[in-house]
Amino acid sequence: MTRSLLISFLLLALLPVAARAGDVPSRSVILDGLDVDSMRVRLDETDMQPMEGIWYYPAEEMTLGIERYRGDHNIGYRIILLDSPDINVIPGTVIGYIASSAVDSKYKLWLYSQRDRVTLIKPLECVATLDKTATTLTFDPPHWKVKVRVNIARFLPTLFNGVSIVPEVTGERLPIGFRKIYPEGGGGTPFNRVRYL
């Protein structure tokens, strides 16, 4: 009984994370023909925002493109895999989304957390921070710790369960993130200046 109670509680504890992820598509999509070169051309043909560009994710050795997203949701950008040593993920796969917040440098970031054949599923949300020069996007993924308390001396144990499970978020860790590799400073132009096409 304790094991099933623990599993049930863990599922209930993770529901708020899954509910917030409902803001983004539950499955990734694959955009055909996207690689580093075609993404560079695509970005050069737009009036790029500070978030847009080609980014490197050193923790996973991935090259990513971030571009504006005009979907049905309140999401401003999508993150597209351009190159990776993981041959199981196809270039052009959307691996996440980004939405603005009330604070200029803070964003909601969703990254897909599981694979279902060639598509990705189960987006998880975290908070991302874009630095002032728009060259680093850092985030700290959610960390969960579960405490199980057993109190055999509890009064009326059949009525008041002697086992309690308390989830808590662990302390802050060093954030991980993306480093912009294109354009560097907006193709030589600071992002706060007008770029003429």
C-alpha cells in the first residue's frame, strides 16, 4: 500500500508541472530542410529580436536555432535543433519554446523531456534569463526532492495515515544554458539599433 501511495503522490505532485506545459504543443514537430546554413539565411531575412539567433548548448553539444513563433499559443519563440551528435534526433526538430514574462530578461522556457520514436514529448517548464548583451540564455531546470515521513506513534493511525510524503524543490544550482554563436552582436550591429535589410 505504501508503494502505491508513493507513486500516486508523485504523479499528483508532478501534475502542476504538466498543467503548465499545456501552454505548448504536447509533441514536437520536425521542420524539413533546416540546418545551420539555412537557419542563418532565414534569420538574415528578418528583423531579428535579441532572443533570435543560432545558439550552442555545450551541456549536450547541440547547435540550436531560436526564431519567432506565430502559433496559437502565447509563445514568442521556438527552439529548433540544427546539429547534434545524437543521431536519434533529426535536424529541424523543434525541441522547445520560449515565452516572455513581466520582467524583460526573464522568460518561460519549455524543453521536451522524452522521446517517442522520432518526435519529442512531455515539455517541462523552467525559468530562463537572457543576459544584457543577448549572448547567453541560462536556465535552472526544476529539481524535485521527496521526503517520506513515517510516524508509527501517531494517534489513530488507521484514520490518520502514519506515512506522509512531502515534495520540495531543492536549492539553486549553477545554471546551464545556451551561448549565442550567430549573429555576434547582431551581425556587428548592437541589437538596440535599427538593422536595414
